[in-house]
Amino acid sequence: MALPAEEIEELLNLDMINDRAWTIMACSASTGEGLSDGLMWIMKNVDKWLINISGLLFKYEWPKPYNDK
């Protein structure tokens, strides 16, 4: 039995997440219905996520290699 999207949102307190994109999409693992839509949403939104973290990657100071001389 599937829960309505509104109930899932409430149970997981998703309304508290406001610093990243999220969505609830109906899908069926047994029939595959809705899976391509969900994957398309991920593909469209992963670019936005990568752009958001790209600044963090360049600000991070990577550890210097160990030199045992």
C-alpha cells in the first residue's frame, strides 16, 4: 500500500529541508512505472548540486603528501 506524497513529506519532516532540492515521485519497482521520470529528475538536478558544491571543493585545502625524508 502506497502512502500519499503529503504523508511521506510529513513523516520524514521534508519541509525542514530548504537548502537542497527534493521531490517525491510515485514509482513502482515491480512494474518500472515512474522510474524513468525519477531518474530524469535526478539527472536534471544533479548539475545544480554539483554547481553548489564546486565552490566547496576549491576552498578545501587538501592534505599535503607525506614526505619521510
